[in-house]
Amino acid sequence: MTGGQQTERDAERGETLIEILITMIVMGIAVVALLAGLAATVRLGTHNSQVTHVRNSAQTYAEMLKAPVGALVYEPCGTYGTLDQSFLPNASYSARIKSVEYVTIVPDGNIRDAATWGSACSVDKGLQRLVIEVKVTSGGMSSIETVAIIKRDARCTSSTYQSIDQGPC
């Protein structure tokens, strides 16, 4: 037992209680970190799914509004009021027309690139830009998707936009 010799009892000596407690604490911290990472991944997946549903709903509204007939017929100088909420996935979703702008100038008939839009409508000229907003709040997270579309009076053709200083078209 002197001079560096090990006895049989020393060789069979196990881990101490302190060593086991330290090992358990380190393992517990590692497990908590892994679970926190897993929870964050699940939340992110849920949020991404929610964003996808909101985008799809906004695109559906945009398609409804672009149709010349059906859910939302063109209203000269219209404000459009309330949108139909019936096709939204559930009650936590809402949709609205955030703004309606009216075309004021369309130089050279180039509607996409050079049109000037305003919020006042004294004489409707057959084109409106509607901004649609769809929102969902669920599980403490909210997502908002905004889509802008141009709504055209079905009575107007593209050739009639070149000189629109008077009434519709």
C-alpha cells in the first residue's frame, strides 16, 4: 500500500456520488439544449406553414378580384367594402382591401410601367389598383401577406387607355 502499489480494494473502487451527480447535470443540460432546439424547429415549421397558407389565401383573393364577373364586379370609383371571408381556412384568418387607388395618367398606353395612381377618384378611368391584405394570428405568431392587383373595367380595352382624360375608358 505504499510505493504506488494498488490494492484490490482500490482497483474495485467505483465512481463517487459527486462524479455521478456532475455527469447527470452535464447530461441534463445537453438534453435541455436538444429539446429547446427541437421546439424552435417545430415553431419555425409551423410559422412557415402559416405563411404559405396566408400567401395562398391572398393569391386566391387576388384571382377573385381580377375576375371581370363573379365575386367582385368592377365598381367605378368603388371602395369595395367588405370581402367574403368564407373560403379562408379558419376563423383565425382575415382578409381586407387595404387600399384602392385610381389611375390618373397612363402615358402612351403603358399601364404597367408608367401609370400614375392616386387615392382620389373624381372621374373613373377604367383602372383601379387594389391592395389586398390577408392576416392570420395563431399560437402567438402572426403572418401578413399583401398583394396588389390592377382591376380593369371589362368595358374598356387596352387601346382605350391611350387617351383617358374623360369618363370611363
